[in-house]
Amino acid sequence: MTASSRTSPVTAVTVDVWVRRVADVSDGHDLLDDHECATLARIVPPPTARSYAAGHVLARRAVASVVGSTASSLRFDRTCPRCGAPHGRPVIVGSHGVELSLSRCDDWVAVAICAVLPVGIDIESIQAVRIPGFPDVSIHPDERDVVEPTADGLLRRHAVSWVRKEAALKALGIGLRTDPAGVPTPPSGIPTDLLGRGTAKVTVHDVALPWPDAAAAVAVAGQVPQVDVRLR
């Protein structure tokens, strides 16, 4: 039975989170499978290619450390549940019984693993949300006019809003098929009916990072009173 198929009440969960600078992930291209190597070969911007490789290397090493396997022996299934193409979220093949999520930007990569519930993680550079029009396509209309004391404060609030929402939508298995501008920012640590449908709740937590120029959040699907985020 997989973690996502369990129906018993969950009172608390532990999520293990790995966050690294891309430059700090030692080379491990030999760990990548054929699909990852083919995807990497198609990525043109060098920073994006480096973060893609680092994220998947880190994911394999993180999973291996949790399940007691070797990174090179792990296999991932990426079958999209909607169309059957291999571009869905990675699922660990075998009976390891853990849920996995990964995120990357040009400077950082992050991996979250949970043994109880579906999990989602997102990390983003604060400066990445400076692009013109970002609030219009990413921030809920009720939150766009909130005044911040400094411009840097506004950028951080927008980045935090983005990573919380994306982590939550990943945990729910929806991703950006839902318009992020139509979703209010979920609070940290409080189970939330993110989509306002009275059904799928999600619990989001900010991830405390050692770098002031990035924001990250992790989420688990369900109404979970306590989430223990262990940064590793």
C-alpha cells in the first residue's frame, strides 16, 4: 500500500528536507537515468542545465539515505496521470513507501521526502519575482495592494506567497494546472482548504533557510495538526 492510499487519520508527520546551492552539489551525472540525460541534453541555458542535474542528483542521494538503498539503483516513474507521457512528478519505483518532491531554480535545489502523505516543496530566489507583471499572474487580487515598508519586503512577500502556493499545489497533485493568481496565499502551519471546495486540505510550512536571498516552503496533503520539518 502506498503512502497516498492510506486512509487512517494522521495526527503528525515528519518531512525531511534537503536544500543545497547548485554549486555545492558534487558531480553525479553518472547517477542520472536515460530520461534525465535526454532532458538535460535539451536544456540550453547553462544555469538551468546545472540546476536540473543538481536537483536530480540530490533527489537520488536523499532518497537513498532514507530508504537504505544506493543512489545508482533507484528508478523513477514519471508517467503523467492525465496523458501518459513521461513528464509527471517522479515516483520511486518499488516498495519503498515514501513520497518525494523536488524543486529547483538557477541557484538552489530542494528535495522533500515524507513517509506518510503526499508532499510538495518549492524554492525560489527572492529576485526572481522582480519580473514586471509578476503580481498580476501570481498573487491573489486581495493581496496585491498590501503595503510593505520596503521594496525588499514586498519582493520577499511575493516570493513566500509563490513558494507556499506551489508547494501546496504539488502536494495536492495539481501543480500549476490551477491559476496561482486565483489561489490565496496559504498560512504557514494551519491546515487550509486551498481551493475553497471543502474537500482537499493541505498543510504548508515555511522552510527556514540559511540564505536571506531565497524562500522555500513545504506542504503535505491533508489536515495535519503537526508537521516536523527536518532540514538536512
